[in-house]
Amino acid sequence: MSRRKPEFQAIDVATWPDVAYTEFDHEAQRAFEARMQALVRYARGESLKHIERSTGFNRRQLYRWLERALSPHPDGRPFGFRALVSYVRIAEYVRLSPVQICGERGSCGAAGALSQLFERYPTLAAWLLLQVRQRRVLLEQINTDGRLRTRLRGLQPLHDEFLRQCRAVGLTAADYPFNTAGRAIRSLSQRLKAEMLRSFGAAARSAGASHLKGLPRRDDGVESPAATRPYQVVEFDGHRLDIRLKVVVRDPLGFEHEFEMERVWLLVIIDVCTRVVLAYHLVLAREYSRYDVIKSIEKALEPHRTRSFSIEGLGYGPQDGFASQRLPELAYVTWEWMKLDNAKANLANETLTALCEFVGCLADAGPRYSPDERPYIERFFGTIASRLSSRLPGYTGSHPRDLRRALADPKGNLRLYVSLDELEELVEYAIAGYNGTPHSGLNNATPLEAMEYFIRGKQMVVTWLAEHHRRTLCLMQSARRCPVRAYLDQGVRPHINLHGVRYTNDVLATSTHLIGKHLLVYMNADDLRCVRGFLSDGTELGVLDAQGAWRVVPHNLKLRQEIRKHQGKRRSRTVVGANPIEAYVQTKLAQAKKTRKAATELAHAVKLLASAPTVRTPVGPVRPVETGMAASPAIQAVPATPTGTTVELAPRTPVRPKKLSIGTGQVF
């Protein structure tokens, strides 16, 4: 049985930090090497008697070195061989005797006096930590003669308050720190620096940093790996464009009205290896939702549709475009990792389900408030801001005092603002040009050239989405369980309620045995005129159509939610049987002159109505369709002009006039 102490039974010196002792002088090198060899031989299992005879060290001294080596270091590791260096302090100095006054020069040595004071009065230590957290004193880094040094700003006011706190706890002029010449200002300064420099996060916050960057990557399988091939890692994020926009609406008399709307969001998915922007999506809302994130994923999977430009001079260059345009075989290619931030829309259950189960990738949300974890897409947004946003009239600038904001101010002239249609064309042109512009991170190759080199040159293997998933991209939305309702005494046939609207079809309307049971409903968030229903056992029930005017006019989930909110506020004024979408557009048209929010909601409705498919799009095959306007008695579309999105609001169906009840003015 071994007679060694229990704490020294298993020692792994291979994990101890080493020391570059070869740089010591000859005597110090020999002393350190002898101590190190003694501990190594002890760790190998040699007996203490043999070590004592060969080295001349006493076992008590050996145990003391072991205790010092196993002590925790401030960096989180044990001291290891660093504890064998001469004059290395393992524990902090603890003062026991009080500070004494020696004549006019003040105290006779005050080493450790401030730590002794904080131990006797814990309230003073807690007060000092509070001042550091509240940034009452700042840490400033300066460069003096090529050396980086730190100094404190605001030390004198804090020292005066420290002395007042000392008087408050009962210290007198005969006590420390009042019995010293400097009133312990140097000791306080050293203590403050030690507290601020205890961790990099505290030091950076004290110096004014808002974000931390430069943390080495951990290869533990939790974070996304370094991208070495296309579609291995992609980054997703949203950027709010710093420009002021307008929407143009034509009333029933043919007059055009211009309204200023809120800024829009630009959602982008970019490939890390090749820097190719795979897809983008514009969102007309104050905040983007999980449906917008899923829509961006759909656009990244589908082949990119070529856009026709109405602005003179804009078009696709010979090297510009998108990956699925230049390389058709990249349609429906999936990726392995997606890096995104901790926004609620990104971490929603439906978003993660679409990424992890439908697309089949891993999601890396990363730490909070760390935009540097996604450097490529953040740099791309900076490129968009410098090449597009800052060059347009109505640029709001990066901060209120930005000079470019004053230079780009149209002085309230809405005709100089960029319209929504113009912005869509400019964003398409800018991103297509970015994909065809030489990139310094790719050795001056364009992103599309890099993609073509990996896919066709090196013939990298990529993963395509399954064929049945390509036909049902809208199934990325999670299913909803809706109960089947019916009212026998009123003769109301079986149906379901989804977002305030009844849905049914011929099969469900005649299935009395389904009353009270639940259906699995899959919906297309971009077109809610119909949904697809399944029984609880997975059997398909068919396409369920919305009832009333909701079946005629195309609308998405956000538009319906806004209309229902509007109906709830003005329920007493709602006309029974009126078209809710028509009433909503008319109301927003009247409010658009007063608020930018109403103008944004009007622009969202106008964009949806102008780009809606001519047929209903149930949750099913996704194919390119012609865009136009659905047959609606209230809203008709006219060709868009370069000045903005123009929508004609047609008058209602004419009615037969009544006879006037007033006289003609003739006197008999």
C-alpha cells in the first residue's frame, strides 16, 4: 500500500504549464531544473527515500512544491511548474499589523493596508465594486514610447467619495487611510486597475467597448466548422435599410397620391466559402417574423427568377447574377450549417423545424450581442450601406449627426424619395453586381467565379433537397390542429376556423362524423385563400377554401391579421357583407397622409395585391406562375411606373339614383 498523501496519489505533470527555464541565468537554471526533475520523478512513482538521496531535497520541501504546483492560477489552470520559479508569489500578501505613523513623513510602510481595510469593512469593498460596475471611473489605454499602458480617468472624484465613505463607517484622522500623506490614492488606483483587469470583459466595458470580439474558435463540435467548400456554412441576418421610401397610390378619379412609409428590412442568406449571396427578401414591417425567415429559406432553395428592370441603365452584367442563374444545377441545394443571431423570429419553433427537419441542416445561434460571430454577412451589409443606401436621396445616416444625412435630405419633397418598386430593382441590381465583383477575400476572384470553380472545376459534392420536398416547400410551416365545428340547430355545416375565417370543402361539409375532431392544417403564409387539411391519422382530406370575400382576394397572414385588428377597432362601423380587404385598403389610404406606419401597411397590401398569382396557391407544388391581379370587384392593378407602385382603387358598383326631393326653383 502506498504511503503517499491522498491528494498526491495521481498527478499528471503532462498537463502542467511549462516554463522556459533555458532563458534563466546559469544558477537559476540549475536550481529550477533540479526541482522540476524531483517532481517528475515523484509523479512517476519513485520512492521518497530514493528521491531524497539522489537530489538532496527534503520530503517536506517536496510536499511544499507539490502544494504550490497544484494551487489554482488566476488563468484557470494549476500553477504547475510555474510554482517552482524563485520568488513567485502563490497567495496574496495579507497584512496583520496596523499602519503606524512615523513622524512628519507619515506612515512607516503600508503594504497590504488597503486590503486589510476592506477585510475589516466589507461595505467599503462592496461600494468600490459598485462604482466599477457603474463606470464611475474609466480605464484608458495609451501608447507611450511604443508601450501600451493603462490609466484611470475620474480617479480624483472617486477618491474624494472614498474618503467620505471611510468617515461614514467611523474612521478617524488617526486611522488608515487618513494617516498617510496621499490618503491611499495610489493604493486605491492599483486596486481599481486590478478589479478592472481581472477579466477582459470588465476591462473592455470600463474602456467603453460595447461588444467583445476575437475569442478563439472552439473545435468541440458545438460551433459551426470553418467553411472549406460551398454550402457547408451559410450566414443569415436582417438589416434595416437606412433610407426613406414612398408609395404611390391612384384613387378612383385617377389622381396619384404619394405617401412616405417606414424603412424596410433586408433579409439575406450568404455562403461563407464563396461569399455568394444565395437569396434575399424584403420585408415591409417594423420587425420581421418567422414567416419572413422561412420565406428567405424558400428563396434560397428555389431557382432565382430573372427580374426585368424598368429603370434605365439597370440590368444584369456579363459576370453578374445569382448562383442558381449561372449554375442551374445549384437549384434546391441545401447547406450543412446556418449561422444566425438570437432574434425571436430566428429561434422560433417553426423556423428551427424548417431548418433542422425540412432542410436538414444544423443551426448555430451563437452568443448574444456578438455580430462578429457572423463577419461575412455583416461586412456585406456594410457594402450595401456604402454602395447603395448612402447614395440614395433620403438616406438617414448611421447616426443623427451623420453629415451624409443632411446632404441627402430631400427637404420633404416626396417626389425625390425612392419608391418601393425602384428599391426592389436597385437591391436586385446591387446584389447581382456584388456576386460578380472581384472580392479581396477570394484573391480578387468574384463570388460566382469561386462558386463555379468549386462546383464545376473541383466537382465538389453538394446535397440536393428531396424531390417530394421540392414540390411542397410550403410544408416548412408547422401544422396546426384545428377542431371541426358545426351548429346542427342552425344548419351550419362542418368547418374549421383559422385566424378568424371559416374553411371548408365539399368533403368536410358532408362529413358529420368529423364534428368535434381535430384536423392537421398546413397553410401557405403568403396565400391564405385555401389551406390543406389532413385527418389526425395523416389521411389527406383535401384543399379547404376560405369563405366569403377572403376566398376571392389574395392575401397573406400578416395582411389578414392587420385587417382583423382593424375590424376589431371599428366593429360598429363595419358594413355587413362588405369586402374586408377593400375596406382595409380604403382606411389605410385615408390614414397614409398622417402616419408612416399606415403608409407602410398600405404599401404592404398594395405589393401583395399587385404580385399575387392569378390562381389560388394551396400548400402543394411550387412552380413559377404568372403574376397579375385576382378578380376583385374593388381593386384593379395597372402597370407599375418608375415613380412607384401604382394601384387603382376602382369605385363600387353603380347604383340607381333616387329622385331629388327639393324643388326645381320654378314659381307657379
